[in-house]
Amino acid sequence: MKQHIHFIGIGGIGVSALAKYYLFNGWQVSGSDLVATEITRQMKNMGATVHIGKPKASLITKKIQKVVFSPAVQKDHSERQAARKNKIRDLSYPQALGELTKKHFTIAVSGTHGKSTTSSMLGLLLVKAGFDPTCIIGTKLKEFGNSNCRVGKSKYLVIEADEHFASFLNYHSKIIILTSLEKDHLDFYKTLGNLIRTFKKYVRLLPKDGIVIANKEEKNIQKVLKGFTRRIIWYSRKQNDAKKVKSALLLPGGHNVSNALSVLAVARLLKIPDRKSFKAFSEFKGSWRRFELFSIKTPKPYTLVSDYGHHPTEIKVTVEAAREKWPQKNIWLIYQPHQYQRTFYLFKDFVKVLSSLPIQKLLLMDIYDVAGREKGSIKKGISSLRLTEEIQKKRPPFSIFHTPNAKDAKSYLSKNLKSGDIVMVMGAGDIYKNLTLELTRSL
């Protein structure tokens, strides 16, 4: 009889990847989530039983061996309560993934930005070099069958190690990549200092023979590794390989050069010949919602860029990469801020970045409200309209507009778009579901 595992929040990008791992390994998989998405539909098509809607304690039967829940799911969730009542082992997603990391030679990709692209690039390089890795990442890859999970037969495991809720403290890694580090998730950490201290704890979990691959251009990473006694391999866009990496990459932007340099460092540790690495870089076309390109034909021909970026720095480097790729084109940015608390804590940073982008039009949608994670007091003082008004003080008012929802944004776009324009749709909320998919429906 198959073992049965249940996932609460199965539509999450990380949780769904782990659910696919269990499906592949012969487990019976069930799950629940509040709303149906592209990911929950994919899980159903793969053989999982998925409940959509309000939590149901009755989903947790005594036949289930294990329950895994998203870190965002609270202790009083009825399905978690039912698991405890039935004496079923329940684990958070980081705890469950942490158990998996003990069984493998784990390479963890960490940092405020660049995790998904770097882990994707690394996973694909290892596949092409014959290492047959298992990969559990925070985005989908066409090369992995449009999945965020690949199950290999070797000892190697590539994971995206998220810092939110200090999740990465559950992982047992042999190699850690540190891509970047700046203030984020301040709803949890409160200060940058707390975030840096948690990263210090994280890297010190490495075994004595563990290795850190670290971005030398990041001052906060240097703070994390001050006094660190295990082996460190630094990488930088100033190193000799950087120009060769840039010329090999299809993806634009200096941040992607940095990502590739960290992957190159791992490849060399594993004694993968450089020729294989550079060939893999030249074939890497990117991943789902990371500078993902679509050629739209109607009603006017234009290029759509879909991106998950939701931090000021991510917005900045992604738009700069677009300007590098299309120096003479009109660029639009339609952005949906993600989470009231992030917008509150980084408000000045958002104003500074969004007011100085090399674009022609900026459309700001209303803030995406993350259920169960927002404080009412913060909500009262923060809005996209207020953000729009502050940005208008710093750039021509006619270049920025508040379009509350996807319907308004699409309407403004259809009336003002010109043939050949570049339209960037960015955000980690439902902007993908409500706008990107709508714009690409005819493809």
C-alpha cells in the first residue's frame, strides 16, 4: 500500500516542488490551498488529489503518514490541528526539505536576490555535465518538463534556500552560494542586523569541509563571513572570467553575470570542464517569470517581459537589463507591489528606484495583500496611490499612473501602446494570473 503525504498550501512554488518529489517516488499525494492556480492544476494533472477552498479537517485521515505545511500556515489551521489530533507527524516545508538535504550532497543557493535564476542555471549545468541531480527550486523550467522539481538518481541535490522565517536554518548543505544580501522580510527580521546575524548562523551550519561561494561585491555578505573559518571562494564581476561569461549568456544584465560566475565556481569545484559550463550558459534561456519573454501580435505587435521581481533592487536591475537589451525602445513597467509590510518598510527605497528607472511609462497597481501576513495598522498608512504621488514629485507626472487593478492597467495599455514597445509586467502577487496570462492568452 502506498504511503500517503498531505501538503497544506500545495499551490506554493516551494511546497509544490516537494510534493512532486514525493509523487515521483511513489507516494500518494494530496493537498489543499485557498485558490486554484496554474500550479494546483498542474499538481492535479500529475496525479495529486487537491482540495481548493476553505481548510477541511476531514481531509486529514488516519491513513496519512505525514503532513507538510507552508511556513505561512498558522498553528490554528484546521488541517494542522487535525494532524496533531490524529497523532500524524506534521512538518513545515523547510523541515521536510531539511530531512531530504541530510540524504544528499546538497548545494544550497541563498541570498536576497538571484536564487531562482542561479539554482536553475546550476541545475541545468549539472544535468548537461552528466551529474543527474535532483533539483527543488522556486521557479519552473521548460527543460524540467515545465516543472520546479527534477528527480535524479545521483547524490547531488540543488535547492533554493529561502531566508524568510529563517527557513534555511533547517538545511544541511555541503556547498552554499551567497548571491546577495540586503534588507527584506523586515516583517519577520525587523532590522538588517537581525537578517545578517541569521545568515551568520546559517553558514556556520556547514560541516568543516563545507564551502561557501560568495559574492565579493556585496558588503553585507562580507559582514556575514567575517571570521568565518571554513573555505570561501569569492566571485566578482571584476574577475577575468566575467567578460567571457557575459558574452556567453543569452540573458542580459550584470546581475545575471554574477549569478553565472557563482555557478562557474561550483562547476570548477566539481571538476566540470569550463567548455561544458560555457556551453550550458549559452543555452540557458531563463526560467518561468524571470525575464520571461513573449512576442505579442495583437492588437499591436510588442514584446512582453514577465518577471517575479518585487524588491526595489530586483526591479532596478531587471529594468536596467531590459534597457541594455533594447536601448532605443519605449519601455513600460506595470508593477504590483507585494505585501503591505514590504511596501511600508522599503517605502523610501521603492520611491527612489521607481522614480529613477530608465523607462517611458510606469503603471502602479494596488498592493497585493498577502493573507494572514499583514498588520491592519500598516495597511492604513500605505497604498499604491500614495506611492504614485510620491514618485510623481520626482519624475514627470504624465509618465506614471495609478491603475488599481489588472483591468485598468490593460485598458490603459491598449489605448496608449505603440507598435514595438516593451511592456514589463512585474510582481510576485496575482498580477501574473490576472494580467500576464490575460495578455498572453492568444499565444
